[in-house]
Amino acid sequence: MNRMSWRVLAGAFAAAMISIANPFAIGPAGAQDLTIGLGANVTSIDPHFHNLSPNSNVATHIFDKLIDQDEQQKLVPGLATEWKSLDDTTWEFKLRRGVKFHDGSDFTADDVVATLKRVPWVPNSPSSFRIYTQAITAHEIVDPFTIRFKTAAPYPLLPTDLSTVFIVSKKNEQAPTGDFNNGKAAIGTGPFKFVEYVPGDRIVVTRNDAYWGKKPEWAKATLKLITNNSARVAALLAGDVQLIEAVPATDYAKLKTNANVALSQIVGNRVIYLHVDSYRDQTPFATDKAGAVLPNNPLKDARVRKALSKAINRPAISERIMEGLAIPAGGVLAEGFFGSSPKLKPEAYDPEGARKLLTEAGYPNGFGLTIHGPNDRYPNDEKVLQAVGPMFNRIGIDTKVVTQPWATFASQGSAPNYAYSLMLVGWGAGTGEVSSPLRSLLMTVGPGRGGSNRGRYSNAKVDELTNQALATVDDAKRDKLLQEATEVAMADVGLIPLHYQINVWGTRKGLTYKPRADEYTLAMSVSRSN
Amino acid sequence: MTVFIIRRLMQTAIVLVVMSMIVFVGVFAIGDPTAILISADSDMIERERAIAALGLDKPLWEQYLYFVGGAFRGDLGKSFVFNMPALQLILQRLPATLELAFAALVIAIFVGVPLGMYAGYRPESPVSKAIMAGSILGFSLPTFWVGLMMIMVFAVQLGWLPSTGRGHTATVFGVTTSLVTPDGLAHVLLPAVNLALLKLSLVCRLARAGMRENMLMDYVKFARAKGLTARRVVMVHVFKNILIPLVTVTGLELGNLIAFSVVTETVFAWPGMGKLIIDSINNLDRPVIVAYLLVTVSMFVFINLAVDILYSVLDPRVRLSEAKG
Amino acid sequence: MATVLPHEGVESAPVAPVETPWRRFAADFLESPLAVAGLVVLLLIVGIALVAPFISPQNPYDLNQLDIMDGNLPPGAKSAPGYIYWLGSDDQGRDMLSGIFYGLRISLGVGVSSAVLALAIGLTVGLFAAYAGGKVEGFLMRVVDIQLSFPAILVALILLAVLGEGTWKVIAALVTVQWAYYARTVRGTALVERRKEYIEAALCLGLSHRRVMFRHLLPNCLPPLIVVATVQVAHAIALEATLSFLGIGLPITSPSLGLLIANGFEYLLSGKYWISFFPGVALLVTIVSINLVGDQLRDVLNPRLQK
């Protein structure tokens, strides 16, 4: 079929049919019902089983947390109405009164304690929420609506950490994960009540009319799991769902001009960056032009890392590969988030300057380099890495690009294998502030630090400043310390930032979605326009 | 016959053991599932806890023996990702896949057989030539490509049919299926046609070949000489004889359809086993991969066995002891 | 008319003065215009694949030649260096025409090499089984039966789940899926041939078993094998494309047609149809032409079917 006839045929039929067909397409879902297309698989309804963003996304409908994060990931009251530090190691939380669980029982401090006990207990958890509760060494119930937490050392991130932990009823302290999946224990205080969970297919919830906060507009919400990007877009276009998350960059321009669809977007908390092996004396994938591993790791030299950073045309990647759904990055978290430095601008594209730096560092003719990355993890991950290859080539570095499924990439590239020399990874700051990427990506690998530092970057100054920040309860001081730590790390090119992702949601016309920096897709945030 | 069945089952057992071992070693060699499952915020302590929680800290042979022990009690292990019994996960998805495969088979037979019989009856007519050319096209078209085109045209451009997922289900005679509700039928149509295309071509060619061979047989000439109408000869006598190879092949193809639904399910986001296995491979969710393998292999063995028995019933010349080899 | 196979002793045909089996075969083959068209197209495709590096406007995998500023251009657009993207460019600024030429090379390469390897293995096993007979034959054929009772895609899926990604691993999976077809075909034909007089004669002459097997038995098993091989190459190419589409096939560094299609999959709905449409057409044309040729070969080489 040639292009002309295809267009003519499609256009003619579309014009004729869309008006007739659409009422039927939306038919089964009434005006009170909402169907959402989610882009990532949910593995359980148990809010403590798997520390995974899609799971927490679903759990947010059914359960509440002591502290909520708003669209910009600022902390706002949840089941706790206020919280303060009494001294450096004691926190007091006042709990909301009159809140009822879906089964009618009252919410009190006992439920908080039960939750703290359940989190580290959940059997077979592949990734537990224990890391967010472990700072609490003791708790004290002052009265049913006041609870105090003790930490071993000053720990300013406690409210942030607790804003990820969902509160379950004390009745379900010992409930196994299966009881949540079949609904028996899926009892929270959230805006929706659990109805049905079909693994890999859908989650259905209905409005909790006794909700303490703003009641959702929808009597019933169905969260459909449509992980395939094109299928998800097609479902929106066909009217099978009214909202989709993670609109792919490839369809962005097209959807923008579609009269039946409205888009909403926000700069997200995820940075896409290149991690560089600056640790080993000899790194496996930095070679001479003939392919023999270089005796000295060129990537240990900050000038070489700077040269690589200058070689990258970030605006081109953001506009061409990401189709405008990214902004060039100069740090590890976009401007506007707590602790991010306004001084950090993206490195300008400067191949000449890059060559000069390489010459200074003793590589006037460049060297050979293989760069690795996943092909199924981040939007356009594979394409971004493929675009970086020619850019490195242009400054004289013979570059090979290898992409793999995340399953292989993650287990090879992470501790303890550290198999690669330079790799593309992404980091979403779940806490919505800079200590999250600093602690995991740029601090020297050690207990509780550098967990995802795949380049094993190490800088005593960065460690010191970040540690200091992590022990400073005063917000203004902590903000400054975090900014300073990032600036030091970026001046030393501890990693090479590429871009911050922009999160986009698509709705059918007549609906609006309040976009969220944390990539969450919530039925509560969908409203009718006008 | 009993000996035959026992031999078959013993072979199956050997196949199952060998395959489960291969999968155990292979998935172990590819990578560590905790590297994928664990939250990026986690530290080394949490990683070690997760490895122990999934039982991955033990030597591989011990993990395998533990699995075998469980398998004898009907427990194929718990999914690393879902923390649900792997078998339960698969059985939950099985109806959707079977439904899709069944719908595709029905389409393949009810469209393919008449087309093929016509093409065989009048091999020189232009229509028959077109059918044959179409059948070559039918099994040359990549399934995923066709599926995509169908979504583009029928769901997005025309808006006639839903693009993805499975429709409402209803329970009839104790079976829960989406094939009995209007919404369900609308959902199943595109994926079923997509999945059926390949088999349709095959069935069509088989029917044509059977038709051509049978039309030359003496019994046809005899029947015609007796004065029976061409219609009756074809519809009753020839049809019966074409049926035997068709039954065998469609039986075997049912297994094939179930396996091939992997592709269709991926394109149409159909919540069946195929989608589950692709996800599980990506997550290195070994218990589910192994369980999927055991379930499908057993299913194929059962289907093949049933076809062999049916074949021997339909065609008394075939004796099952032949297969002893 | 019955097609006469070479070993059956050619009855003197009245028409041509020097009728050889091959000429006869060629004449039969050329009877179908569709098959001839298929053959011509197939030869063209193979030609393109062979000389791809010399006729492509761009080496699509030389990173120095790619510029993302030339990305996603529609067919007919001009690139920065000045040449025209007749079939458009993909997101990396890769010329689709060049991409398809190279993709054909990889798809055909993977398809043919896996078929050849599978043929070699299947042939050896099949001949050996037919020749050895008894328990060995029983065992080997049981393995073949078991293997064939599982759908190709399932076997390939499990193997790749276990082996991981890589060109050689895909070929290994394709070989595993295919060899049994050859083994069964060879064994079936060989069993028939073995009883024929010329084999007995050869054995009586005191020729070694090996020699009889490979020099006498083998050439006469070839016709059905050729048919199976043609069909299997098409199958292998389609299966590889499917696996690559599912994301468990070839790595991005060897972009076959299937991978090109998968790559353009996400662009289809946004109107950039050319990225996966043209590779899809190339794949379709390749498979159809192979199948057309295979179909006619089956008709010509199968003495049972009458025209």
C-alpha cells in the first residue's frame, strides 16, 4: 500500500467513523467510572512487599501514609497532621483524629506501631521497605493520637522516609502478602477501597465515601496494566481508557495535535546520566585503538571525563531522541527540588574544547571505548546511548555501543560485578530531594552509602559534605550543604548527567490530570475540566 | 494401548527433568534476579537480606533439590516477583490463553477448510489461484506486524473494535470465559484473527491437498458414476476423508497456537500466559519460567496423546504400538 | 505428468534430444510464472544482501556517519551531507534504504547459516539413524519426535531465556529448533533408498559404509531436503524477526529486519510509518519469494503430486 492511498483511506474512514464509534467505545464505563492505562507492571497489593514505584502507585489509592508528598514531592500532612523534632534524635508525630479504616475500625497510634513491625517482617520480600524504617530505634505512644520516634543519630530524613511507608491496620500486622492480593487484608484508610486484583491485568477500586480528605470524583476506578507503549497509546486513542501515563516521546507530537486528547506534563525527579568507572587502575572497556586494554584507566582523569561531557550535544538528544520530553541536565536533580543547585548548568556542547582536554590528558588521538546501557528500562534508553556513540567518535574516541535487557545489564553492571567502564543509567529521587542521588550514586561505596555507585566514584569532600547534610536537621542549612556537595561532585565530573525526564500523561478530552514529579498516576488527581 | 501411554508418560518425565535442569542452570548463569527486583535505594545489607529471602544464597544444586522436593508435592515454588505460587499464577492466566487459542482455531477451521476445499475442487479457477497466493502470503506475514496493522486500522483509525486487553467475562456451565459476552467477543476478535492467520493458511492448504488427492480416488469416480450429485460427493464423502489428516493437524496446531499466542498477547496486551512468560524472562523470575515450561510441556504431551488416540479411532489402519520404535 | 527423479532411471523422453534430469527439473520449475517471479526477486534480494556495503548510500552502522539532527526524516528528504533519504531515516539519522540493505544481509545471513548448520546436523543424525537402525535409530528418532512435538517458538523462547542475548545464541536456538525436521526427512528418504538395488550393489562391491552413506545414499536424499531447506530458511528468518520483536533476539548491534520493524513499532501510531513499514515490506517480500520458490520445488520434486 503506498503512502497516499493509506492516508486517504485512513483519513476518510476516521472522519466518518470516530463520531459514531466513540460513544460505544466508552460505553461500558459510565460517567462515574474511570479507566487508567498504567505503563509498568504491579507485582502485589501488599504495600510492604516490594519497594517498587508501580506498587506504591497503586497502594496510594487504598492506603495512606503518615506524611504525603504533593505533586512536587513536597511533604504535606497525611495521617499525621503535624510533626516536629523535639531534639536531634526524637521526633513527635500528631495523628489525625476520626479516621476510619475501610472495615470501619478506628485509626490510632497502634496501627502505626503495627506497620513498623510489619515492614521488616514481610516474608520473601524481594526489596523491603525496611530501609525507610530502620532509622527508628524506639517508639513511644504518648496517647492514641501522639507517637514519638527515637533515632540513634540525628536523622533529618525521617519525615521523608516515612512519606513512603503505607499504614496498615493492626489487625493485619501478620497478614501474608496473599491476603492483600485477594483483598482480605487490603484494608487501608485511603480514598479508594479495594475491589479486585488480577495480576498482570488490572486493579479495580471503588470510592471510599468515608474518606477523611478530598473525595475523588470517580465512583469506580480501573487501573489497567498496559506495559506496551504503542498499545497504551492505542487504547487511549480508541477510548478504551481515559488516562494513560508515560506517554512515549515518539507519540508526543502526534497526540498534542489530536483533538480528542489532552496532555499534561511536568519535569520529573529522574535524571539520565552516564556512570564512569573512575575507580579501577585498569578498566575493562577502555582500550587502545587496536582493542588492547589500556594499562592506565583514562577515565580516572577528571579531564577525560570533562572531555566526554563536553562531547555530548545534550540539546540535540533532548530535542531529537526525546522529542522535547527532556531537558538537558547539569546536576543530579532538576532545579526546584530541595537541595538542587541553581548554579549547575548543563555542560555546553564543545567538541573542540573536548579534544583539547584529551590532548592535555595525554590522549591526543583518543582511545577505544565500549559503552553499555539497558534497552528496556528508561524511555528511549537504547537510542540515547546510540546517539552518544557518534558524539564520542567525533572527538576521536572509537566508541562501541552495547545495550542489553535490564536483567542482564543490572546484574553485570552493579555490585559486586562492576563489569563495565561507562554505562547509561537513570535515577529517580523517590524522596524528592538531592540527598537521594548523592547518597546512592556519588558517595564512596560503603554500608548505607553508594548502593548504586556503579562507577565507584569516590571523593572525600563529597562524602564529608553529604554526611554533614544527612545529620543536619535544619532545612535551610541542609539545603545549602546538599547544593555544595553536588557542585563539588559535578566540578569533578563524578558522573556525566545527560537530561531530566519530563513526565507526560494523556487524557481523553474533557478530563485533566494534575501532573506529578514522582511519576505517580492517581485516580484522585483526575478531574473533569470546566 | 496402555503400554503405549505408559511409555509416553515416562518419556515426558525425562523431558521435564532435563528441561527444568537446563532452565535452572541457564537462568542462574544469566544474572541475579535481586539486582532487578531490589529498590535502587537499597544498600548491601538489604541486598543480602533479599537474596536470602528468595533462597538464592544456597548452592544451585540445593535449590534444585528443594524445587524437586516441592514439585512432588505439587508445589512449583513461589514467584520471586509476585510472591504467589507460580502454578497458581499460570493457571490464573491459562483460561485467557486457551480462549484466544480456541477462538483462533475456530476461525482457522471455519474459514480455512471451505476455502481450501474450493481451491482443491477447482484448482484452475482464478479464485482458487487467488486463495493459494493468499495462503502463501498468510504464512509469510509476520504475526506481530499484522497485529500492529490491525490495531492501527480497526481500533485507532476506524474505532470499531477495542485495541487491547480482554473483555468482560461471564460464567457458563462453570467455565468463566469472555467468549459469551458482547464486550468479550469484541475484544477477542482482533487478536484471534491475528493468531489464526498462519493456521488458516495451513488448514486451507491441507484441505486443498486432501481435496485434490481424494478427487482422483476411485470411490469418487464410482460415486459420480452412481449418479450422486457433485455437491453430495464433496460434502459427504470427500469431506469425511479429508477430516482425518485435518483432525491430526489441528490437534497438533492447538499446541502451536498456545505457544504462538506469546506474540499476539504481547501486541494486544492480552492477559494470558504468553505475556506472563515474557515478563518473567525479563525479570529472571525462575520459578515462573520453570512452572510455565512444566505446564506447557505437559499440555502438549496430553494434546499429542489425545490426537494419537483419536487418530487411531478415526483410522483403524493406524495402530498405536507403531510408535514404540 | 509425473516428475521423474534422477535415480529412477529416466525413461527416454521424446521431446528434447539431450534431456537430462536437471533440464527436466528446470523446465518443470519454470512452468509456474509465480515461482519464476519469486525466484527472480529472491536472486535480486540475495544479490543486494551480498553487495550491500558497495551499493548502500551510507554505512548505517558507522557511528561517524550518523547525525541525529538528520533523524526521523520522511522519504525523499535531503540529509545534511547532501544525499537523499529515499526511504526516510530513523531516529538516529540512519538511512532506511541502507538500513534495509544491511538488515537483509543480517536476516538472510542468520536464516541461511542456521539452516545450513541445522541441515548438517540433521543430515548426519538422519543418515546415521537410517543406516544404523535398531536401538540407535529408535532412540534418535524418539528425540526427534519429542523435539518436533514442541512448537518452535516455545523451544526458542526457553533457549534464549536460558542462553541470554547474542547473534550466535539466536543462531544456536534456530538450529536447535530446525535440525529435527531435516533429520526426520533424511531418515525417511534414506530408509526408502537403502532398500534399492544400487545401494546393495555398492555394498557388494565392498565399498566402505561411510563411502556408501555419503557418496551414494546422500545425493539421492537431496531432493526432499532441498524443499525442506527452502521452507526452513523462510521459517528461520520469520522466527528470528519475531524473537527480535519480542526483545529476546538479536542485539541492536546486528539490526536484522525484525529489529528494524520493532524499532519503528513505536513510531507507527505517530505517523512515522516509514521506519517500520519499509523493513516490514522487505521482510515480507523476502519470505514470500522464498515460499513461492519452495512451493514450486515441492510440486516439482514430489512425484506423488500430479499437476
